[in-house]
Amino acid sequence: MTVHRLLSGALVLLGFASCSNEDENWEIRCEYGTPYSKFLVKGTVTSDKDEPLKNIQVIVRQDWNNGVFPADTIYTDEKGEFKTEDLSIGGINEQKVYFNDIDGEENGGAFKSDSVLIKDMNQKKLEEGGHWYVGKFEFSPKGSIKLSKKEKNRED
């Protein structure tokens, strides 16, 4: 039993010893045997009348996240455009992009939230990978993300 514990401890130490941050391109906490990739998500958010929507909150995160990996939050500009760059520890296709109107009526009305899975977006490979690095990818929606207005509550 003691021999098994010693061997297990030695194997664990060997696994951590193989990780190093001496490489100047080292960008993530080294996790032995964990594939990772860089990805860029960009696109445009409009109303259902094709008007660009500014200040729409765009969140890119793992679909199953529960706070394990931090979400990347950005906002659309005056043209309704957004662009984010992130580092994925897990699979790219597990990412989801959420669109939320957080300013209420300031943007010409309150708009309903929406989301899209990255695997349902257009994909373009920007950089080849190697070893545990899978590569860099660009994802963009098929057309603009169209948000429809929320209906105002009627008081009877």
C-alpha cells in the first residue's frame, strides 16, 4: 500500500514538473494534457428593422459554465458591432454567446435577450495549432443578430 502511494505521488510530481512557464508565449495556467485554443467572436446586433443597436451586452462563456471559467463581457458600439478575443481551456463548440439589452428604453425601446451557440456560427481558422494548442479561430453569426422589442405591459 505504501509503495502505491509513493508511486502515485511521484507520478503526480512528474506531471506538474513537465509544465513550465519559461516560454514567453505561455498564456494559460499549465494543466497537463488540457487542449486549449484562442478564439475571436465578432458580429453585429440589430433590431428586427435592421437598425444597429448600441450598448447591447454580449457575453461569451461556456454553455455549462456555472462560474468555473470567467465569462467575457463586452458591449456593442454605435454601429451595433462587437468583437472579443478569448482563450478557451475547453472545447470551442461548448461556448455560447448571449445578447442582453441592459439600458432599457434608451436604445429606442427595450429588446428581448437572445443567445447563439458558437457551433452554429460561421467558423474560420486563423492560426494553426501544435501540441496541446488547437489553433486560433474566428466565429461570426450567419448575418446579424436581430433582437425584437419587448412588448409593453398593458394595464387593464
